[in-house]
Amino acid sequence: MDRVDQFEGFRPRRDYVLTVDAGELSVTETEARNLGAVRLAAGSVDDVELDL
């Protein structure tokens, strides 16, 4: 049963810690995790260039 339905006060973002083993990540997810400390220098969404 889903904890959100089962426990009225359960808040996943507050009460649950997500744990993922590095072996479960795709190459893209691993690269994103490794760059996690790097922040984008974009001041707004309009500053992000997209290859369309």
C-alpha cells in the first residue's frame, strides 16, 4: 500500500530518503550526478541554449 494513502502525515520529501546504488544508474545519470556540484550560470530559462 502507498504510504501517502496509508499514513495521513507522511510527506515523501520530508520523511523519505532516496537511496540509489551507483550500479543502478545509467551513464547519463552517472554523469549528471558527477556534475551535481556544478551550477548552471544561467540567470533565467531564456539564458539556456537548446539544440532544436
